[in-house]
Amino acid sequence: MIYKVLYQPTSIQNPRRETTETLYTQADSAIEVRAALENQTDYNVESVEELTGNYLEYERKSPNFKITDLTEL
């Protein structure tokens, strides 16, 4: 499954729309994504949502769509 993650680059930064970044990754569950990001980064994760169907196709058309391997963070 492919997930879209909205996050702030550091955990000490309060969430603001202007500084929110996006990451796309593949994993078995949203819990796995959150756990990997918590253990390997200092990100302040705002949300993790599964992309399927039309939502996934829409995101794939974005020039910023790139799957990030969680083991490389």
C-alpha cells in the first residue's frame, strides 16, 4: 500500500500549513509508517493516509510524487 505523510521537518516546530512537507512511501500499514518515521527521523508527523484508487492516480500525476524507502531515512 502507498501512504501519503504530511509532516514538519522537526519535532520541536509547531505545525503550520506553510512549512508542512509531503512524503510518499510504501508499507504494509500506517502503523508501520509511523513507527519507522518515529524511530528514524525527527519529523513531527501530522497525518498518514493510505492512497488508493482515484486518490492514488491523482497524486501520481503530481511532479513531486516520489516513493521514499523507509529504510533509507
